[in-house]
Amino acid sequence: MALPSLATRYVFFTGKGGVGKTSLACASALALAERGQRVLLVSTDPASNLDEVLETPLSTVPTPVASVPGLFALNVDPEAAAAAYRERMVAPYRGVLPAASTDAQALPGRGVQAVVDGATVYLGNQALMAELGIEVAAAGAQTASWLARAVANEPAQLLGMLAFGDAVRPSAQAAVARLRALDIRCVMLTGDNAGVAAAVAAAVGIEDVHAGVLPGAKRDVIEALKRGGARVGIRASLVAPTA
């Protein structure tokens, strides 16, 4: 089987049922393993038949395929995995935080709000706090969200702050450098504050930075670039948030 020569560690097969995803994935995995590479074949199909194809009982942990050295496989039930992830995230706070909230709403570019025990609770950025009449200091080179609570017609009260550091992805600097070598202009559009944006931009080598930009305003910047004759491509994120 001829495989494309790609500088990637991951290959995805997706499509409608019955189009041969499992067959192609297994054939590719076998071909790579026969080249001497270590391969992990993962199925996220709730009705996976990898066990039968590979003649190996599989679980949710990598299992070696005895007949093919270097080949491992596992089955992941996406619904069960999502439920397990939610439980890991929620369990530490069960019994500590209120059991339920109502009327949860997203506030684009600013944060979220919900009603908890009769009070409106807000979690959001400096702009949202300003709307609530709460003055907070800029968080510098950290991404910050503030928690506030308002009851009836009383002024909102600040409860606390969550601060996150943005770790630049290891590949980001090289990716930006490669784009610049191809004479491709890099522009950063972010809703983060100017301190965070400047720190990340300096780390990856981007000079054209727009910070504190709301979703609608990002579209406006992109349209302005296009009107200027630019062909625009979008990269979702150069950082991985860390608490």
C-alpha cells in the first residue's frame, strides 16, 4: 500500500458509515508498522469492529496486536469518555458550589452570567466588570476573569478573580517564522488584554497586534484586510491556557 509522505504524527479517517474508514485505517496502520514504526490505531466509533478486524480483544487502553509488532489499538466510546471527563471536572466541586444554576447566558466577548440561589452571578473580563460598576486592575501578562454577584437592585459585589497564564505552543514560533519566510503577513487578533497579547506576540515574532477585540470587531478587521487586497487565512490559537 502506497502511503503519502507527510511530516505528521497523526492521520484521521472520517466519513459516513460504510465508506471503508476502518479498512483504510487498518491497512494504513499495518503498512506503517511494517515499516518499523510504532503505531497506535484509535477508533471513536461506538459500534467499532476493530476487535474483529485485528483479531484482538480491545479496551480503552492501548493493546498490542500480537500478530503485528509495533502496532497497538484501542476503542474509545466518545459519549462515555465525555461523561468521564465531565465527572473528573465536576466531582471536586460537588458539595462545594451550588448544585444548579438557571438562565445561563453567554455574553460575547465579555463572559457569562447565570442565576444561582436567586442572585445573578457573573464571570467575565474587565469590560464586563466595568459594566457592573466594578473597577478592577488590569491583569498584566495574564488572562483574568473576575467573579461577581448581584442581588435584586443592589450593586454588584466582586467575589474573586481567576488568573491564567498563556503558554505558547512549542510549534508556534517556528510556524510564524516559516510563514514570514514565505512573505506571509501575520496579524494577531485577540480578545485578551494588551499585556497578554504583547507577551505572546513577542514570543512568536508577530508585530501586528490587535488586543481586546470583540468577536464582531475581529470580523471587521478581517474584512478591512480583504478590502485592502489581502487573502486571509485564520489560525485558531497559538497558546494553550494554563491555570
